[in-house]
Amino acid sequence: MALDTRKLRRWYRDYNHRFFGDSLPADALIECVRIEGCWGRAMVSDGRPVIHLSPRCRVCRSVAKMTLLHEMAHVKLWPVTTHGPQFQAEMQRLAAAGAMKGLW
């Protein structure tokens, strides 16, 4: 499966609308880039969210989408970068809202 920027942006816009109430920045940079030691990462650069997904996410569409949702949760909670209670609560909220339906 290809992970081109257009597809990732389309998924981001759709998830931002459906599961985040369009609260995440529309101008986030989303790319598939080589990352060591993880499937994805989120950061802020010059005030703009940046999401990188590893090419390993190409293994299947579900993995890519779940990784994107995971990184979008980090964007929402920025500057919290850990997987502590706030992050766990956000991932549970996403699951309860149906974001993971058909993905796991």
C-alpha cells in the first residue's frame, strides 16, 4: 500500500472533522518518512504540527490509520508528549467515538 501525502492529508482532514471537531490545525504537515525505532511521531515546528509516519505503516491500511490517529492525539494534547493518563484518556475517547471501528 502506498502512503502518499495526498492520502495522508485526506485521512487527517476526515479524522479531524469526524473525531476532533475540526479542532486540530488544518495546516499540519503529514509525511511518510524513515523513522528509527517507532511507527510515527508528532511534533510542532515553527508553530505548525508535523506528523511523520514510518514507511513500515505500509504493512496495511489499518496500521497506517491507527498510527495517524495516535499521532493526531499527540497533536491535540501538545505539549504533552508522553503516553500517560491524558493520552490514554484521549485514545479511549477516540475508540468510544468509533475511530477504531474496523481498524482493530
